[in-house]
Amino acid sequence: MQQREVDIAIIGAGSAGLSAWHAARQHSDSVVLIEGGEYGTTCARVGCMPSKLLIAAAEAAHQAREAGGFGIRVSGVEVDGRAVMARVKEERDGFVGRVLTSMKRIPEADRLSGHARFADPHTLEVGGHTRVRVRTIIIATGSRPSWPGMFDAAGDRLVTNDDVFEWDDLPESVAVFGPGVIGLELGQALHRLGVRLRVFGVGGALGPFRDAKVREAADATFNEAFYVDPDAKVERIERDGEGVAITFIERDSGETLTERFDYLLAATGRRPNVDRLGLENAGLALDDKGVPRFNRFTLQCRGADDGPSHVFIAGDANQELPLLHEANSEGRIAGDNAGRFPEPRAGRRNVALSIVFTEPQMATVGEGHAELERRLGGCDCLATGEASFADQGRAVVMRQNRGLMRLYAEHGSGQFLGAELFGPRVEHMAHLLAWALEQRLGVGEMLAMPWYHPVLEEGLRGALRDLNANLQQGPAITERCMECGPGD
């Protein structure tokens, strides 16, 4: 076994790992990047980019079918599943290729291939061929799909989003389990491409929404197009011929039905890839899921003695915010702090921003409604404003006048706190609101910004006006909100 000694080792060459490598190199030339699988990020291979390619094809089919609403006659819309999937894979491979090209800029001597495992807190064994002695380590191993054991009954008809983008053709039918980001994006896309679909969930959650009114609006809208039951009662899953049979209680009728699908698509979450790292040898404090405990501002892990350790963790591996922009940010912070060790600095964390590319789109900015209520306690510090897209001018023009947005602010100070958005192209409004929250703007300051006509953002102005009207401001309110605590 070869022996190496380096300042910094980064385990995982995905988005977080690459970002960490570039940051760490600002402090040391002795940095090694270790990858146990194929190069190419989750985003490029099986995540953000291929899913958007499938969604783009679905939108094209949907727009063609809906053209009649504008007086445009389009007959015989036909989806060629093989052509759709061929384009998805071709463009996906292009995105992966660009990632691989960027990898070549990293000197070959600074890259190691093989699965890494802790032999002791400062030693990694890589692929059975190299033993690396390290001063500081960054865990950036990403995550993988996970599902409950009952899904195993589907056998080889059980697939995840990783598998979908390897299909050569579109199936006739799919049962999607998990109405979260992945399940709703892929589910709606498959439906619009002509795939028979049912979507099942547990516990009532829908996408990223925590505000009951926004969640209910989304639930009603999606169910007009395809079946979604966020709190499904599934009695049995069985392998059936060349498909899978699902027995469930139908949401509206209450009848027990058994339906056969070509595939069961598990979109029930992801688990961090830390279980094969030999963390028992790393001298780290672990949570009840076996993930290292860490400081979200420095990304520094806690040692088994509860003190600071020389190990950092970034990206999906820490399970905090599994989003590409967060992985890049965390990788940069972890790489910088690994280089500065033992004197890490708190990195700047941006406000939370999440976007789901369904139609209507779903987005959240900052803390959700439920989280804000918990943080502000039982006092009446939280003000809410809302606006519907049902009669919003530009949305009506586009025939996309569906959705609801809810905005939150603090009584007394008038400071904007966050939003949950469901509507046409809200990805752009979500960015505006995230920037406003990042700048700590008040509702009055936001309303003073320019608003063009006619644009969808006028709906946002309507919600801000409603929020402003509901705000109680003044010294007395401010003092009361600052003094009251949880339960007051």
C-alpha cells in the first residue's frame, strides 16, 4: 500500500467537494481530492439538469395541447418517448462532460480514485491501494436515494430518479411515492408526456410548503391534472408480472383499489453517504442517524469529546440543505476553514431559498410560516399578507392564473421575514424576495421599489400591500414583541 502525507484531504468530488478543493488550494498546495465513484456531480448526472430537460419536454407538449385556449389550433400532439429520452440523455451527457473537463484542470497528482475510509482520526485508507496521513479532512460525499422497506416488494420495478434518466423510452404508467420536490417535478413531467400516473405521500406534506393555505391551494391545483394524495393509505405493494400492483384507498371515494403500474418511482428522500466512511474510527460525535455533528457556520465537526475537531463536512453529506447553491457555499466555507485550521472563521450563510420547477412553480424564501411562529413564540409578532393569481392581469393574459402567495413580516419593526409562493414563474419573485431578506428590508422599503406594468411581479406587490395593511407598527408593539418569549 502506498503512503502519502498531505495537509488537506477532501472526500468526494461533487459540487461541495470541488468548491472545497478550490478554496483549500488558496491555503496550501498539499490538497488531495478523493472520489470513490464516477466523476460528475449529482446535479449534472441525475439531479437538477436532467430533470429540467425532462420538464422542458413536458412543457412543450403541454403548451401545444393548451394552444387552443389562445385560438391556435394544434392537432395530433404526439409524444415520441424515445426521442424525448434521447435528447435528455444527450444533453445530460453534455453537462456531465463539462464537469469532467473542469476536473482535468485539477492536477492528476492531486486526485485519488477509490473509496475512502477512516483508519484513525488522521489517516484515510483509499481503495485498498493508498494510505493517506492528513492534517485536516473535509467530508463531501453527497447522498443517495432512500426508501422504506415495503418498497422492496416491487423488485426490479422499483426505480429512483437516478434510474429514470437511463430509460430509453417512456413507460405507460408510473406510481410515484413522495410528493416532495423530486416526486412532483418528475411526476408532473411524466404526466404531461402521457404517462399514466398516481402520486402517493405520507403525513400530508406537499413540496416545500409549511403554510396550510398555500399547501391546500397547491393540492387542489395539482389534483385537477393528476392524482395526488399527500396522506395516502397504501395497503399493499406486490410485484405483478412485468409491473407492480399497488393496493390503496382512493382519496375521494374511500374505495379500496388495486392498480398495476410499470414502475414504482421512489422519491421519498435521500440519505447521506457517510455510512461506509468508518466514522467510528474518526473520533467524531455523531447524531442518531450516524451523521457527524457540526457547526453550520464553520462546517467544523464536533469531536467525540464534544470539542472542535480537524474534520469538516459540506454539501448533501450533512443533510442540512441539499441544494446545489448551498453545496457550493458550504464547500467554499469548509475548504477555507480546513486551510485555516485550527482557527476557523464563521462563513456567511445566505437566507434559505428553495424553488420547485412544477407548473405552477413552488418556492419558499427564509423560514416557513410554521418555523416563524415557533421562533417568535406565542405572541402576535407575525403579520401575514397574501395575493391570489386568479385575477392577476399578466397571469390571466398567459392563461396561467393559478396560485397563491403568502408573505410574512414582523409587527413593530415591519421587517420582511419570508414567503411561500405557488404561482406562475415564481422562481424570479423568489429571488427578489431572497435578496430583500438578505438586505433586511422592511415591507415599506420593498413597496417603494419600482414596479413595471404588466408583469407577474404586480401580484407580489399586491401581497406586499396586503402585508403592509396587516402590520401593526410603533414603539409599543416593538417593545412588546421583543419582550415576549415562547409561550407568552
